[in-house]
Amino acid sequence: MDNVVAALAAQQDDLSALVAPLDETGWQAASRCEGWTVADVVLHLAQTDEMAIASVQDRFAEAVAALIRGLGPAASVDEGAALMVDRERGEPGPVVFDRWQASADTLRRELEACEPGRRVAWVAGELSARTLATTRLAETWIHTGDVAFAFGREPAADDRLWHIARLAWRTLPYAFARARRELSGPVAFELAAPNGDTWHFMPEADPLTTVEGSAVELCTVAGQRANADDTELHGTGPDAAAVLEHVRTFA
């Protein structure tokens, strides 16, 4: 748990360093998320961090109800997130930053005090506190990239991506179920790490499908920010194409 929370803290620090110096023009710059400014992306992170805090504090249902009250039905998680941002956008950038920073700090403290295997509520159903921490790392990393895009920059890629790649690998059954597909059998990932090492994610049984390539590209595809066909990721086995199509790191 400590390693995941440390990685989350490092990612939060990266985002903070990127947005803290911005003037209002910078806060209103177009992010990589279509229709969202930099301020909108950081607001979304604040909202979802607040949901994660509520999850660890056993008040997830109440927190979600408060965030969506009066918004009407949403056809998907993404649509619900967009509606939440629509309702609360408009605050000056520094106000949005302070809200996100407070939520980020509180979330880390709550996670540090939590048993890694404790089951907590989340959008996709119950998961372990460790997995919740990893999903927050994954979302913070991908949204750091969304913000960096506005200024022609790239998010840092280092060993913290190991946690995100592992999340993408371990949640393949969820990703396939969400797509109403079934895996033919076990899947392995063989990924080139940013430092040149190879990360091996191996199932207990012999894999029928193996996906290979850049860990950065895999995490970007899993974060729904790139199409696998536009990367050098490749695979062998019966589920290779489907894995690259459906892999994800968020609900």
C-alpha cells in the first residue's frame, strides 16, 4: 500500500507543479479532453478524489448522491462525470486548485491509514483499498497528461506506471465483462518500462494471449487516450486484438 500511495503522491506533485503557476488564461486553456479546459480537468479530479475519500470513510453512496443531486439520469459514467463538471465549472483557477489540493492531501492520508485489503465501494462495485489507490494514481496520471497537452508537454513516465500497467492487466476480466465479451484464457503482458527494463505480468496458468510493447503506450491506451492501432503495441493469441481494444484503467 505504501508504494502505491507514494506513487500517487508523486503524481499529484507533478500535477501541482504544472498548474500552480498558471494565470487565468492558462487555467482556461483547452485540455486534451474535448470540451474541457484545464480548470475543468482539475475540477473533475477534485470531485472524484472527494468520492474516493467518501469511499474510504464508508459514505460513498451519500457523497455520490450529493454530487449528482438534480442532474438527472446519465447514460454512462463518462456522461455523469461531464454533468458534474458542467454544474460546478466557473470558479477561478486558484479556487479549483485549492479544492483539488485539499482533496488530494486528504485522500493520501485516508489511504495511508487504510488496510490494503479492506473492501470499499466504488463506481464499478466493491474493490480493495489498494486497488482504489491505484485507480486514483491511474486517473491522476492520465489527467496530468490532459493538462500537459494544453502546454505542449508530456507527463512524467517512470516506475509509477508499473502500478497502472498492473491494474490494466488485473482488471481485464472486468473490462471484457463491461464490453460483454469473454476471455478465451489467461493473458500476459510483456512491457518495455520507461527505464529500459521489461515488466512481466504473468498469470498463474500458461497464457493463451500475450501483449507486448511500451508500458507508456499501454497505459495511455488503457486510459482511453490513444487507439492501440496508432501505437506499436502488438499481441499474439486468440484475445490479442480484443485486449488492446477493451483494456482500461477506469470504470
